[in-house]
Amino acid sequence: MAKLIVHPKVAQFDQEVTIRIEGLEAKQRVTVRNELVNETGGRFESIAEYEADASGAVDLGTMPSLNGTYTGVEPMGLFWSLDPVPGQRRGIRLLKQNASLPVDAHLSVLHLDGNIIAEESIVRTFMPPGMTRITVDEAGIKGRLFVPPGKGPFPAVIDMYGGVGGLVEHRASLLAANGFIVLALAYFGYEGLPDEMRLEMEYFQKSIAWFIRHSKVQAGAGIGIVGISKGGELAMYLSTLCPEVKVYHWTTITQRKFRFRSEQWYLMVGRLSSLGDIALLEGNNSKQSSKFEKTNAHFLIVTGQGDPIVTPRCQNFGVERLRDLGKHVTQLSYPSAGHLLEPPFTPFCGETYFKSPGCYINWGGEKLAQMKAQDDMWPKIIKFLHETLKVDTISSQL
């Protein structure tokens, strides 16, 4: 009788699991399937075909998939290759808006004729035991605070997503699971906030001031900001306004004019296409440069060379400009990766509906390249944040 063995059966979302099948006939071919439903009802599925060895076993960690949503030796292929089941709306993306709820995945082994011969379930969590998830609704600040297990205090990170709006929690909770106190900050499309992306810098400054005074935040080390797309752009601007911002991680940027008091200021100028010229810090260049000369933040910039929204030319130009200003800049650049770079084993998403222009946006990238980029960048982001958010290596301006 075939047996499907998964270890561990409860695992953190960014943790690798082992999957093995025993009790097959020698050289028997089977299909392995992974199915899950996200919290909004979106259905995802991945499949892979394997051939058992002479003992009738299949080890997904060492043996290649011969066909399916991925091929080759990919221990976590059943997770990162998940595709939306056909017949649903376009642009479904596996985002987690409530990190306290795990993702339940159902694995099954099938004969090539479609009959199921073994099944198992695995729970993918976003919060380890002892982590606290707190709703933030103070002085107009909206978000979710994740406090890791332990006495603290902890290095502090603000996490912001982009044009998807609302409050996205999964990256913040996974960062907190690695020893940070993390504020997932909403800034539009959430209760009590504007429906559209109308950005007031005072809101973000107020959020930083509130967070830095929290009793669990490590004093004297400042804070880090992790942002993707619009969130990355915001993070960069905030590093020029707030001396508390010491570490900045950005994965791609987009276009938007920000309003700060009576001042109009373009951080980035670009288009939602690779067809136009994109330039960093255009407009009043001397004014923009003077702003970035004031920041002591350390920058980790992660870019996908297959990003059609912000081309490699633009990304590299931005890095060069920051280095010309004498800033601490580390760049991670990944061939054929797209715009939406996420934590490890997050399924690839090639397009979503973008509210601001009111259309579907192609985010670029190739599935396998995206997976490899996410797998490589995540521990480097964690290491960068831990090494930089230290009291003894940062001259505090608080």
C-alpha cells in the first residue's frame, strides 16, 4: 500500500519540508498533487509526475519531476509552483491578510489514471508559538504589530506593501518569526484610510514616531523599513525625512507624486511599461540629491532583471546614484525575476488587477527564476536587517 510521508506536518511558511512516497511498485509512475484554498476562496493547484526507484520509493528532495507545473529536482516545487485553478477570475495572488490563520495544503498521490492511492495534509503557519499579533488603531495609525516570542526588546521593522492596498500580513509575520518586532502598516484601501492612494507623509512620520517609542523596540538602533513596489518607494523617501530610519530594503519601485506639507516632490519618475525612459531623482536634481545626502540609512535593493515595470536600466541607475552620494548600498539582482518578489515558496504571480490605473498589470518574471530569487534573497534580507539594526554599529540620531 502506498504511503505519503511529510515532515514536519506543521511547518512555518518559509520552512522547507520533506516529502516521500513509499510502497509503490518498482519504476511505477505516479502524479503528486498539492491543493489549497486561500482565505478569500481562491483555489490553487500544483502537480508533478515522478517515477519510483527500484525499491518503490519517491523522494521529492532528491528525485526529479518528469512533468507537471515544475520539472527537475525541486524539493519544494509543489508549493512554489502552485497555479490558480482554471475558471476563476484573473490575477489571483496568494496573499495573507490574517497571519494568525495557517494555510492548509492537501497532498495526494495518484495513479496515472487519476485514482488517489495516498493522501496527507500539511499546515503552513505564519506565526510561531508565542508570537503576539496586535491590531494597531491609535491616533489614526492603522496596522498590525507582530511581537516575537521572548522578553525583548527587539530590533524594529516596518513592513509595507504596494498598490494592492489594504493590510497584508504574511511577510511581516515571517520577519517577526526571525526575531524582529514588525509593524505591518496600512496606508490606503483599509478601514479608516483613503480608498485610493492619496499619500500624506505626516501619516508615515507619525507611525514611525509611535513605533519607535514602543516598549518592545530596541532603543537607540533606529528602525528598518521593508517595502515592495510602492512600499519600497515610500521607504526610500522616508529615509530622507526621518532620522529614525536606519535600514531600508526595497524590492522595485513605481511612479507616484508625494505631497509633504506644501511641497511637491517626485521620488521616482516612470511609467507602467518598459517602453518609456525611467529616471531616478529627476526634476530638481540638486534638491533631490541634497535630501539623500542627509540620510544615514543603509540600503538593500533587490531587483528582478525581468521586471517590466522598473527595468534593469532604471534599477541600476538608481543604485549608481545612491553610491555616487556615498550611501551604503547593497544590491541583489536576479536574472529573469519579476516585480513581485516575495518570501520563499510563495507561488509565482504574473499579473494582478491594479486599482489605480484600473487595469491588469503584467509584473514579469519566470516562475523558476522567481523561485530561485526568493529562496536566495530571504536569508540575505534577514541577515542584513540583523547586522545593521544594532546599537553598537549605528550612530543614533534619536
